[in-house]
Amino acid sequence: MTLKDILAQPELDGKLLNQAQTQGFIASMASAPNLLPPEEWLAFLWGGEETAPFTNADHFEQYIDMIIAMWNEYRPALLDGTWAWPQECQLDEEDIVNEATRFFCEGFLQGWQLSRDDWETLMPEDSEDNALLGGVLLSLSMLYDTETSIATLQQQGMEGLEQFEEIFNAMPVMLCGITQKGAVLAENQ
């Protein structure tokens, strides 16, 4: 059974982050400067409720195993600079990025809220590192809400569609870089 299969179970409909949101959320947890144990963030995958919405214990166990495996795949890849967008996340000629990319960015930004204090402690406002972090978050936000981003760019006299392709293509390097920087800063703290 795949993550997609588990998420498609009727009793879980609308109760868990979708696959791309989950991938983004896990990428955010894997990029956090201080490792957060899964028990601190797993419940956020189903809205923060104490009780998981699963009615089938086997499905729940498989789901947890898949989430941990994804984290175990993402963390080393982010640290060694080999992380890449999930296959479903793509550019889109009509909508700039596809729905999976938007959901991934949404999940990442949701996850970032959990490690925000750690990031802000290690990369305080007015620091060069904070500007790097801000650039990553702004880029994710632009990919998440392309319509607002385009309108804002147009108000400033920029067309900017090619900028989205550059941001999308640079995002793996940006996420790997911020993860590596965060890990070094956390280690030296």
C-alpha cells in the first residue's frame, strides 16, 4: 500500500494533509535546524488532534512508517545537497506551477511554523542568515500563491513569469543550503 492509497481511504477523506502537503510538511521538519522528534509534529498531519483519524490500525502503522521513511530520506538528502522536488511537483505552462507544487509549498510553510522559533533564534532579524531564510520563505510563498505574486510583481512594473521557473529550479539548492546552514548553526550553539 502506498501513501496515496492510504490517503484515499474513505474514512480519512479530508482528515489528513494530502500527499503533496505531507511531502512539504516532512521536508520542513527534515530541514529544521534542531531535530524535532516525530511525536512533537505527527499530529499536525491530521490537524493537531490528539487522536489520529484512523479506524484501521494497520493503515495507521503503515502511514507512520511511510512518514518516518520519508523523513529518513529527506533529512540526509537535504544535508548532503541531493534533495529534489517530489516527482509530482512540476512547472505548468498555464498555471506556472502545478497543484502538487502549490500543496507542497503550503505543507512546507505549515511545518515551518513549528520550527519557527528555532530558526529565528539561530538566524536573528537583521542578520545575513535571516535574509537567506527570508529568501527561501518568500520563494516558497511565491510558488504557493502565484496569482498574488504575479499581481504584486506587475504593480512594481515587472512581468516575472520566468522568475517563477528560476525559483522553482533553484528551490532544491535553496532548501539544501538553508538546512545545511541551520544544522551548522544549531551544532555551534
